[in-house]
Amino acid sequence: MKKRLGLVLLIVLLAVLVPPAAAKGPPDRIVITGPGIAGELVIEDRPTLDALSMGMEDFLSVIPQEIPANLGPGYTIKRLFKDGLHYTPFDTAVYHPDLSGEGGRVLFVGIYNGWTEYDGIWYAAQPEGDRVIRQILADHGVVLDVTESLPVPALILVNDSGALHFTDPASLADRAVWELPQEASNVIGGARGQALYYAGANLTPHRLDLAAGIQCPLPGQVLLETPDNQQVIIAGEGVLEVRDAATFDLVKMVAIPGKEENIKFFVSPHREWVYVLRYETGSASLRLFNVLTAKFADGMPLRNINDPAVYSGSWDTSGTSFHISDGASLYKADVFEPTWVIITPRMLRDENSHPLPSDGSWFEIATARGERVYLYQPVGRAGQPANDSVTQGGIYVFNNHITLLDHWQPDRLFAQVIYHEGRYYALQAAAAGEPVEALVLDGQNGSILAQRTLDPGAWSLDWAWLDPTVLSEDTAIRPVQECSRAEAE
């Protein structure tokens, strides 16, 4: 009897512990992208598929969320199953090799169009899976060098005088301070942490070489570097330009479909997709751009728009779905296939079913994670009400059915909130001439983990992976120089 009971308990335990990829069995195709890989690697031979499916992540070996210093760059593993003549994505993981020779680490991103308790958690790589993917990378010319200077995460605080404060993500302490000739916005990292792209004065696009301390103008706004770091995608006048990441020579130009006058871009977490929103009064449409193929999918219109609309958007942290808000309603787009999306509008309401917001302001999306969406009212931004006219602030936590689940820090009015790796970073709205508070919030409950008082002025938050040599811990302000005409050309 005891043996039978023990067997039953073992079966139940295995059912609980079996991860989603293992439960479904080995995939029929695996696609790998990442630094040093031209385009994508497509794997279809059975032994390799077996090693990189249930043999890849050790789901019984959870590791701390902090990325160890000796890990190499991430390689995205997308697992697909065959459905008739087509392959359907099932889940995504990101493999990081350990450059010291130890076993690598795997971030399980999540399943497509769903959520599991394994999402967003780091695991040790199984020895066989680690060996196989290292061999695949070596066979395709990828050199994993322990002496290479690997990018590290940095939160960037930017003020309206042009100062870039590269800060520690946990404590908000300065690790380096750079002084630009003008203010900057929309800062993103690139070139393996050795460059920054941003919009300067009058939104003029620039590239900052962090080794030389020189900024040069660019032909357009850089949206992203491709996963192999060989090309950049630039937003031009009604087009997307694919350019060489080193020379900025034009490789390909793709017209952005649609007729609406205004355009916004939203890049997926793994830089494989870009949602492009075209909009004007009474009309808006959303299209998906495939970075690897440089092609657009068919567009879908947004229905029942709340004009005047103020649009914000955010990919789910898994990169499998996308949410967009017009300020009062939320639309969800699921990537079932690379060629089409489904959009579902839902009105935002409080726990008593009253419409939100109720004070003439609008909502902006901080992020979407699993089955939850996190929104806030960006107080003090252009067009938003003054601080004294907004009665409640904080972060609103909704589920996918737009039921309000929680309300964090309701007494704090935020000008900006962003998310990265388990934490929220917020700038508290302040009156003119008053200091600005920067906060680190716990991603599970919204509690304050760290706080810093900034000088008065207009500040913004951005995030980038940077070469550690840039973060010298020397907080003396380093001036940035303009490039010469010859360098600009």
C-alpha cells in the first residue's frame, strides 16, 4: 500500500514539475538567433532537437535572477511544432554561455500566447544541451572569448541640460556621468555596449561612440540593432531603412504601409519584431515588421478609438504579445502567426466598474508581464493635467480581462515608469523648481527598494547594456565632443 501511495505521489510530483516544452515533447524545428549569427540558424535534425528541447533547461535548478558576471551574450532559442504545412512557435528561451567554461544559463522567456509559472526564471543549462549549443555556435564561427569585455546593465538618467547619468540598477548610484552638447531622449544601447543612439536637439538622431566620447549625426532615428549586431533599423520618412551597423551604408529600404500621418514604433524584447502604429484623428492601424526578413505583415485597424487618443504600447516581456492603449482603452495583439494579429479593445475600469481615468488624464503602459498589464498616469508630461488636478497616481495592475487586481503607490504621482528584469524604475512628478525623486520598485508588490533625490529639472529614464569600461565608477563629468565633418561623412 505504501509503495502504491509513493508511486501515486511520484506521478503527481512529476506532473507538477514537467515544464511546458518537455510536456509537449521535442519540437519539430528550432530557430537560433544572436550575436555572430548571420540571420538565423534553423535546426531540424532529431538529435539536436532532442538536446535543445527538454534537455536544455534544468527546471529543477533555479538560479538567482542576477546575471553572473562571466556569462556571454544571449542566444534566442525559438522552438516550433509542425502543424500541417506550417510551423507554429511554442516557446522561447535565451541561452547565455559561461565564458569561464562552466555550464551556461538559460532564461525561460515563456510560451506563445500563454503563461506558465516558469516564465522569466533563470535555470542552469543541462550538460548535454549546453554542449550541443556550444558546438552549434562554434560550427558557425561564433567565438566565445572569456577575455571579451561583456556588456553590463545600466539605468540611464537623463536631464534637460544634456547630462547622462549611468547608474547602478539596484542602488541608483552614479557609475559614470557624461555631458552631451544638448539634451537627449529615446536613448538605446548598441554595438555590444560601446555605443548609444538617441535623439538630440530638435529630435536630431545621433550616435555616441562611448570609447572615443564623440557623437555624430545619423540619417534617421535608430530603432534597434539586429540580433546579430550587424545591421541597424532606422526610421525614415514613411520608410524603414536597413543599414550596415558599422558604416551606415543603406542595405534595403522598406515602405511603411498605411496612410495615417503619425507613426510610432515598438521593438520586441529580443529585437526580432517591430510593431508600427500609424494613426490620426479617427483612424489607427497596427502592422508587424519582421526584422530578420525585413517584411511587413498585413495590417489590422484599431476599432472604437477614444479620440482624442494618446497612444502608448508595450510588448509582453516574453515577446509573444503586445498591448497598446489609446489612453482609455487597451488593445491586445497576439502573434499567432508571423502574418496576422488579433486585436481586442477593452475599457479600463476600477474595482467598482467605473471608467478610468476619471480626472481628464490618460494611461500609459509601463509593461505587460504574463497575464498582467501595468499602467500609470504620466503626470506633468506634455498635455497631462498639472500635479494638483490628479487625485491618484501610482501603478495600476490589470489582468488580461482588464480587471483591476492591485494599485501600487497610489499616493505618488509618476512622470515616467519603465520595467527591466524584475524591477520598476519611476520618476516622481515634481513642481517646477522642486527636486525629483527616482525610485526602484519591487516587480512583485511595488514596494520601494531604493530611492534617490535628483536636482530640479526635467528628467527621463532609459535602459541600456554598456561596456563595463565605460562604467569606471569615476563620477567626474566627462564632456562629449561633436564629430568633425569628415567623421560625420
